[in-house]
Amino acid sequence: MSLDALRGFDMFWIVGGAGILRALEKFSGSPFLSAIRQQLTHVEWAGFRFYDLIFPLFIFISGVSLTYSLSRQIAEHGRAVTARRVVTRGLILFLIGIFYSGGFTNPWPDMRLLGVLQRIALAYTGAGLLFCFLRPRALAAAGAALLVGYWALLTFLPIRDLQLDKAVLAQRTGVANPSAAQVRAAFDATTARV
């Protein structure tokens, strides 16, 4: 029940809780509501707000509920059937995310391959497959290895200062609406300098 309550709390903010709070703040003009509303916007790069917890909380909830549902499915149908079901669900969710973002109607540089739904699909598929085939100690080791690997990437891999939004690329190519080839050329030129 507590997991369902937490899921409902998270879904409230995903579906439009911030919009309700914005309307209340606009109606009342309360500085208290203004401070809370500010917590419901993303910070560009420096800082952290409540709104930045909504997606990680949803992934956490998905992971916790995965243990309940997959344990039952493994007991009833076996590991192979459950793994096939996990891959199928992940693929369907990934495709729904692509079609939600405009599908294949957008040209390649503008196609959104890694939106929120696609990231949920990848996380669910990866965690589900690990859960299907690894015992608890191996799962703990895999979790630790993933965290250490992620830390190592963030610590030792140099991060380039790339600004690849359309305005910067348009400025670098000198074209208001650059084509895919021009975007690739600007990207290559940017990465060669860095």
C-alpha cells in the first residue's frame, strides 16, 4: 500500500500538480506559494530542486515494484518466459516513447530516441533481466559494479564543453535551419577543437 501511495504522489506531480500550484500561486500572489512553485521547475545545470526528484523517484518505484511482480511471474511461469515478457514490455514502452515524441516523422537529428519513456524502458529491461537471471548476492554485486562504474565514468572520463542546441549549431553553420549534414559537420568541427 505504501508503494501505491508513493506512486500516486509521484504521478500527481507528473500529471500536473505543478500546474495546479502555478494557478494557485497566480491567483493568490502568495510569496510562500511562489517559493514552492520555484521548486517545481528544473535548474539548468547548477543546483537542485524538488522537480529534479520526480523522474528518479518514478524509476525507484518501478524497480521496487519489479521485485514483487517478477518474483510472482518467475514462480508461475519460469525464468525464460518472464525474461521474454520483460523484453517485450521494454520494447513496447520504448516504441510508445518514440511515437509519443513524433515517431519517425521527424528527420534524424530531430528524432527523439531517448525521452523519458525510452529511459524507463531501458531501465526496466536491464533491471528486469538482471532480476530474472541473478541470485540476490549476484544482484547486489551487479548493483555495486554499476555504481562503481558510473562513478568511474563521471570521475575519470573528461567531459567536453559541447553546446549542441539548435541555436548554437545554427550560429556555427551560419544557416538558420541547418540540415543533418550541416549539423554533423558542425558537431565534427566542435569535437575536433575540444
